Amino acid sequence: MRRLAKIAALCLLPALLSGCWSYRSLGDLAIAMGLGIDRTPEGKYRICAEVVDFTKSIKDTAPGSKLVIAEGDTVFDAVRNSKRRLLNKLYFGNIQVVVIGEELARSDGVGDIIDWFLRDGECRETVTMLVAQGEGAEKLLATKGIDQSITSLELDNVITEDHKATSSTAYVEVYQAYFMLHCPGASLALPAFHATQNGEEEAVEANGIAAFSEDKLVGFLTPGDSKFFLLATDKCKGGILPVSSDGSGRPDTSLEIHDTKAKTSFSHRGGGLSFKIEVEIDAFLAETMADIDVLDDKAIEALEKIAGDAVGKDIERVVETVQTGLRTDILGLGHKIFQ
């Protein structure tokens, strides 16, 4: 009996070592790198998928991309309807960005879109989300990047590196957007992009932050204001602070942000709540057009005070814009109270 059992086990081994049952070659896939979502005047979802173009030789150049357009009653319906124009179904295992048109974000919101991406088996929870200002998601994906032949890669690279270099927009992945939508006392903020003129051609460009109330877009912060939003929320790790060396108002000195720390606290006094945002910035004196003795401790201390006062006023201005202008809480102050 033992001998028969060993023989049966040996016979089963080849079946267990036969390889991957779900293997698919590149020729069987339409690899989507980005997905744009808009609304048609008739109320349907209109998707624009940027897929890798394998029809051209990539021996001497990087692989390019092509756009596939489809419509449907739901996002998933539109995605499947794209198969009517393709040999293979769209594959979302390598998708980099989800681009949502401004009009769709304002009228319908982004909650249902986020829900589908988290439910779908192929989509990754770390896909970057952004809002396309102006003409919509399709227009943005149709605009070629400067550094990458695939626009979706360009968008993703700009977003992931921005907080280290310019701090002009946010960096939010799909799972983080879901948490923001369902987090008590907090509101969603997504990166905003637009197509802009770059010499004789158009290029994609980060253009601030899209602010939401619940899941609907209510307005934008400029790239300049976005920097102080990121400072206040402890999400800024780089960028330039132009300041006036004598406090007159005209910037003549550049401080390069090396690192930042932010802390938000609140107190209850006289029947009202008072919030305190403390921001600590480590910066280098990177450029100056003023006559500053950089070896004089008092001169450096005076410049630090001027820069600190200027940053404080700008953060106060952005907080007021968010609370009274946009009437939303992307700063997450309400969540501090909830906690």
C-alpha cells in the first residue's frame, strides 16, 4: 500500500508543476497606462484609455501609445464597450493614472469611479488620481508629455516627484482618495493638471490642487497656494520660497526647502474652537540679489524672521480661502476634533 501511495504521489507531481494556468503573452493584452473619464452631453460615461502601441518597432525609440475611446452607461460598461474597437480587452494591471474631467467631477462626483477601481480585480489600489481642468480628461491624455512618449507616465512622474521639488500639487492614490471620502471631518484634495502652451506645442502641466466637498469638486487652489497647503498639512518636502530680504514685498531672495514638519492642535475657549498650525522649515539660502552678509548671524536671523512671517501670513490666507471661499475642509481640521 505504501508503495502504491508513493507511485500515486509521483504521478500527481507533474500536474502540480505544469506552470501558470492563466498565462497571457503581450500579444494577448491591450495594456492601458492611463484612463480618462468624462461625461457626454447625453449623460453617458466617455472613457479614453491610453494603451501601449506594440504595432511599431521599439528597437531605436521608446514605445509609444494610442488612445481608445468608448462610451457606456457606467464606467465598467464603457470599458467593456472598448472591446468593440480592439482585438483584446483592456488590461489594467499596469495602469498609472486615472484622469477625471472637471465637468464630471463637479456634476457627478468621483465616489462611484473610486468604488469601481477598488472593486476591479486588475486595477491596483496605488493608481494615481488627478483632475483635468478645462477641456476634460480626453484632451489631457491626447497632449503629449515633454519627457515621456506615454502621457500617463509623464503625469505620474510629475505628481510623484512634485512635493520634493516644487510643491505645486498633491499626490493622492486611489485607496487614499477612498479614505478621504469616508474619513469623518476631512475632505478630498486631488492634483489638478491642464494642457498649456510650451513654445509651439502643448504640454501637460501640474496646476495646483482640486478641492472637493464630499465627493464633488468645488474649486481649485493655485500652484502657489498649494505649496502653503502642503506645508500646513505636513506633505511638503521641497520647493522654493521667494522672499523679500528687507520685507518690502518684492522677492529678491530664494530659500530652498530641505525639510518641513507641521503640527496642528486645537483648544476650546469661550464656547469656540481655536486651531493652531505650527510649521517648522529647514531651508538653504539658495539665491539672493540683495546685499546680505551670509556670515553675519544677525543678518541671517533677520532673514529667517522675515521668511517666517511671510510663510505664516500665506498659510493663514490659504486657510481662509479653503474655509470661506471653497467652504470645504481639505486641511482635515474637523478630523482632528473627531479624533
